Amino acid sequence: MTQASNQPRITELLDHQLLSYIERMRLNPNRRLTNRSRGEHLRGRSGQSNEFADYRDYTAGDDVRFIDWNIFARLRRPYLKIFQQEEEMHVTVLIDASTSMTFEDKLTRAKQLAAAFGVMGLMNLERVSVYAFNQRNNGIGVLRPCIGRQSMRKLFAFIEKIEGGGEAPLDEAIDLMLTRHRGRGIAVVLSDFLTHGDLRRSFNVLHSAGLEPFAIQILGPTELDPELTGDLRMIDSETGQMLDVSAAGDLIGLYHEYRENFTRNLEQLTRHRSGRFVCINAGDDLRHILFDVLRRRGWVR
Amino acid sequence: MSWPGFYSLGGAWLFLLMGPLVLLYFLKLRRPRQEVPSLVLWRQVLNDNRVNSPLQKFKRNLLLLLQLLLLCAIVLAAMQPYMRGNVADVQRLPILIDTSASMGALDRAGGVSRLEAARQQVHRMIDGLGSKQEIALITYSRTARKLTDFTSNKRILREALDSLVVEDVPSDIEDALRMTAALAQTEPFERVLLLSDGNFPSRSDFPLPFRLEYQKLEPAGPNIGITAFNARRAGDNQWDVFASIEGSQNFTDTPATVTATLELLQDGQPVGEPQRIIISQGQMQRLAWTVHGESATSLELRLTTDGFDSLASDNYAYLDLAPARPVWVYVPQSLFRHRLAFRGIPGVRIFPEGDSTTTSQTTFDIIVSDDPADLSRTARTRLFVGIIPPELQAFITTREEPSLVVDWQRSDDLLRYLNLDDHVLMTKPVWAEGVGEADLEERGFEVLVYGQSGPLLLRQRVGDDLTFYQLFHTHDSTQHYSIYFVMMLQNLVEIAMHQAGLSETAAQPTGVLPPLRVSPQMNYQVKPPRGSTRTMRSDPNALLAGIAAPYVGRYVVQESGLTGSAVAQIGASLVSARESSLHAQPAIEFREQSVQANLAEVKTDHSYWRTVLFVGLIIMVLEWWYFQRKPGGW
């Protein structure tokens, strides 16, 4: 353990030990949304892989190379061997890098999770692409689809360079992402989802694009359990709008009620679109999130 | 219903601060700014109907409301609100507090004394004293004493009030009223509050120069006490001792009788068996004992009640008896007619005895002499015959002329039953030129018998000592031929017996002890039954006078110093029928007006600024708790 920590790290986002654990983890989507290109995910139909699936009668026009000649020698009837089809899955990671994510290490936690999901995809020979939207300078940053372990450094370099500071709504960012994205798979959305935009439409278009939404809401400790004393003038970090709030006994209670409703609403939006949703505390340990929260919920295995 | 007033109405100007307070609140100049990730949730929360309900709006402005309330409380406290009492308009109020013996009576077993009840009442008045009101505390029992000048300093008033103790003496309300009237000359006031249990005479000749509020305290419980304790000579070496026991007027139990035990102690030893008595309400019982009295002896009478007795100080009485001896009379041989007359009076021993001209006896009860050298002899009663007092020799001369008695004071003890009309004198005392009776009175002499041109018999009282000067000699008159000569000497013996306590004596009441004959110009220590020892100095006449005896018990007088020997032990007793009766007068009749007792407690203005300030403090704490507490705490 000590030796591992003294070694030069591949990325600042994940230490070696954690990275080695993550490399052995696999994504576990609800649906098998795959591309036709060859990959690691078995399809229900027959294909060209080495995995034997079944036999069927020979019909005219079938490739004679797949006739099982041993059976033909015994039974004097031609039977065709059928193999399973293996296709690849596109893992798309969307990182919300807006100003609101810069509070309380939310963006850091999002980048770490994005790296973890990316590593899982790459190590499972999935096609992995990363979109960082609402960045300070470029608006949206794209890591074009890559595959294989050799793409890991490129993945880490891209994620590490993400800086928070944009202020565009999340729904617009998803629309912009879908204009560039091709392929089916899962879409891991890492955001605090604190937006005035229409998230219902955003999840619909993700679903329509063949992406299973993996929505992870990252909230800071003060967003989960705010402290309010006296009279305050709150300023929105993204819009600069101000709101005067006076502490009163049940105002905090109402906040909690609204936050829970908001979270519950997001969860319903994703579940209705065969997706998954979880709300995590940015202050929680990354190991706890990966190996406890996500594994228990069946996101990874 | 009385409306509240304000001592400092000008403080209401501070209400104007409410304007800037409201202005500053809504300007929110100091509202802290806090950047948050997003206002999405907060906007939804604040748009909620529950937040915008009237109650929640009220809660949002609760801070302003609490701040206004806090400001109101502070301003009201600064205005010094008070609730008007019965003496709301009084700026100066002298309070007379009775501390006589009856004020020590308890209302019930284990209850509080009347003085304590009065003290609590005055404490409440002091608590409600306004800043512009002043109180002077005057206490009175046998005499009046000013405890404080007019002051609004509550600490001084409370300390003075707490120092009050009951004195076992009867009260003299007129002395207190005189002192109060004298106080009014320097610091005028209109009303005076009298706090008493009402145990004083119902009539007074005192002309009231102010309005008197007589605040009668709640009555005390039942009491029986010793109201008289005296002794009379009963033959040789014996005394008949009498005691009166009286019940108060306020027995409440049925039947209204109280049983008690009386125990008489002679020099600490019981005399006979204790006597059981039954006393009814307002009734008196007399009891008698016979004690031997060959030598000086001290008696103590103890009264023990079976039930509750509200006053303890009248349950003890003390009596000091002189030795039951003959009256010692010094008469020189030159006054053989006087010696002959004294021989016929029983209980008299004459010195020098027999035909001797000298005697070793130095102490006499009576000195009768015609020798100016005997003027230096001391006795409680002296009669000088044919001698003009040295200090009056410039005012009176004698002529060798016959004269008659013109008039005499028939009520005087020495001249009782005497008829001096037929006396013929061969000597004529004459006034000097321009001298009259007033000149003698200025020098302490009183004329008892008047001659044709001057006084014939003078009396001088120095302390308790009596000296008579007969300005003509007996053998120069027909006096010794009259029966009245013997009667006058008989009266003289009775006076001497009374002076020496040889015939009858009564318990010494509390107040001031009689002068003691001691060594002149010496310091003596007086140890009272309670309190600290007091040092007093005897006067040039060898009298130790003015010994205060405010408490029942024995007072020991001894010479100063660690090894000072006891000079006298004198017992002081309450023996006051009025104090023991605990009778409460419902009114006092003065010359021109009657003052009725008021049972309801006199209320002064009750200040509320502390209460208002306390409410302000609560508001401040409430505000702090409500707005500064941890969120989600409840």
C-alpha cells in the first residue's frame, strides 16, 4: 500500500490501488444497448463470435463453412452451427462543469467518477467518449470515442483539464452533446441538476438516442443540510441573481422537503426511461461511492 | 383601578428611535451576502404558499417585531413606570415604627412577630420607592429614635430597617410624634405613616401638625403575662410577695381559658411548689408568697404557659429585696427629743446607741442633725434642724423674733396628717432683700412650710436622695410639745423606708434603671441580658445614672477591668398591664381630630422598570435563540 502510494501516479484523480480495483469492475446496464460493431457484449441473435450458440437446419444459401460435418457424417443430414453475436457498447460520460459544480469539490468528485466510469468502459473494450459542458472557456469539451487500455492516458488527460465556470443550462448542453454523439450505450450524467431547464425533455432525447441514462446527482454538504442564521442575501453563483432569505424555524424544513421532492422527481425521470439515478454527497469518500453505493445499487459489478 | 404613571416621562422621546429602527431594518444595510451554487431550490421554497402565508410573513418580520418590542421595553424602563399606590403623591413620608414590647408578640406558634410583619410591609414600600420619593424611618418604644433622614437610598433604608429589634418596654407614641413634628420644622411633609399594633393610649393631647396614617398591624395571638410583681414587709425578716397575672383580650379558643404554671425562685432556689393557674380572657389573678429576707435577696418569677403564648417577654419578672432590717437612724445626743420620739417608733434603730456620742456605723437610712458638720454625712433621707443650707445663706437670714406658721404643703409625704397652725417659733427666718421662692427653686429647693417672712422648711432632691432643712431649731419652738412632732418623724421613717426599699418594693420596670450609688468618677461596665456590654462613668456625686434597660432580665454592673467586682445586679421586668393585654386601639383621639386605624396595607408606588427591563432581556434572548440557533433544531 505504501509502495503503491509512493509510485508516480497515472492520474491525480485516482490513486493506483483504487485504479487497480476499478480496472476489474464492469458496468452493468439495465438494457443491452449496443452498436453493431464487434465488441464484448453478447447479442441475442447469432453472430460471428467464437461462442457456440445452437444448431439449425441447413437451408439453401447458408454458408457451408458453418455446417457441422461430424453430425453430417453420422446423420447424413446437414446442420448448421450458430455462434453468438458480440457487439460493443458506447459509454458516454457527461460532466457538468458549470459554476455551481465548483462549490464544495462537486466538480472534483464528478471528474473522479467520470474517470472511474471511463476506465471501466475502456477495460471492457467499450467505446468511451467524454463530454464536459459549461466549461469556463470552450463551452463544451469532447473526448472523441476511444477504446482499449491504451486510451486511458488520453482519458485522464482530458478529464484533468476540465475547469468549471460555465453557466449554460444542462438541457441545452445535452442537446449539444447529442448533435455530435453517435452510437448506443449508456450516458453517465454527472451533475448537480440544479437548473431551471426542462430535464424531462433532456432525458427523453437521451433515451431516444439509445442511451441509457445513468444520472448521478452530486450535491455539496451545505446543499444537503444547509445552515441558515439570521438574515441573508443569497447570490446565485451562475446567474448572479440575489434572493433575500430570513431564517425562520420551518424554512429549513421546507428546503429539505423541496430538495427531496426534486431528487425524487429526477429519479422518476430516469427510471421511466430505463435509467438509473443516485444522489451522492460530494463530501463522501470516493471508495464509499464506488464500492458501496454504486455496487449495492447494481450499477457496477 | 389605578393607572400606571411614569417618573421620567421625558424618556418617551426615545420612542422616536422606532423610525430609524424600522428604516434600517428594511434597508437591511448589513444583511450578509452569501454566494450559493444555485437559487433553484431556494426560489421554489420561498414561492411556497406556506412560506407566504400570513403567519409565515409574520415570522419573516418577527425579527423586526422583536426588535421593536425590545426597544419599547428599554424605552419604557427608561421612563420608569410605576403603579400608583395609596400615597402616590407623597414625596416625603416619615414612617413611625413601633418597637415596644407588644410588637414582639407572635401571630401564631412559629409565626412572625408584629415587628417582623411591619418590617416586611416597610420593605415592600422601600422596594416600590420612586426616585423622587424619600422615606425617613423613625422608631419608638419608650423613647423615639430617628433611624434615617429623608432618603431614597434603599440600601440605607433596608439596613436601618433590618437593625430594628423589639425592646421590652412600653411605648410612648407622643414622644415619636414630638420628634416627627420637630422633623417637620426642617423638612416639611404632609403625611406620616404610623405602623403599630395599636397598643398605646386611646387619647393624646398632642396637637397633630400633619396628617397621620395609622396602619394597624394584624392582631397577635393570645397572651398571658406578669403585670405586677411587688413585695411588702411582713414583720421581722419576712416579705409578702405579690404577683398579678393577666390574660389578653384576644383569646380565640373555646373555652377561652389558658392554663399556666408559676414558679418563684429566690436566689435561684424554688420557693414552694410551682402554682397552676387558669386565666380567662381579660381576667387577672393575684398570687402571694411569703419569703424570708434577713439579707438582700433576688426573686425571679417564671410563667410557663401550657399552650401558645404570643409574648415571651412578660413571662419573667424580677424583684430585688433589701434586707428586712430596722431603719438605721443617726441622731446626735444633742437632739435628745428626736431620739426620744424615734424610740417610740417600731422598727427603728438609733445611732449612736445609748449615751455614746460616737458610732462605728457609717451607713444610715436617716440622718437627723443640728450640727452643720453632719452635712457631709450621706443617707437617702436627711433632716437638718436649725440649719440653713450653705448655698442659701445669702438668701435667708434668721431673726430672734417670734413667728407663726402661715401655710404648708399638706400633701407632702413629710407633712401628711400634720397641723402646724399652733406652732410658735422663737426664730424668724426672713427672705433677703429681693429674694423669693423662685430663687430657691432655681437651686433645687422647694418650700414645704411658709413662715411669716420666709420659708420654714425646705426640701432638696439630689438624685434619689431627699434632704429636708428645718430652718428653725426644735428647741426654739413649741414643735416638740405637739403630737405632730412625733407624726412628722413617723412620716420621715416611712419616707426613709420607702427610699431604702425597706417597707415595700416593686419590680423594676424596663426602660432606665434607678441611679446606683457607687464610687465617684469611676468607669463601670453594664452587662445587659442581651447585647454587648456598655461602659459608663459615675458622676462626681457617686451616682451611676441613666443605665438603659431595654430588655427583660438581669443587668450586672461591675467595675471596669478584667477583675472588676460586681457592684449590683438589678432585674428589669416588663410588668406592664397595657403591653401584656395586647389591646389594639382602633383609633387615636387627638385634641381636634380622631385617627382611625387602617387594616389594609398602605401601598406606595410600585416601580416596574426592573420588570420591564427583564421582559426586554427575555425578548433579546428569545430573538437570539430564534434566529441564531442551529437550523433544524426543532
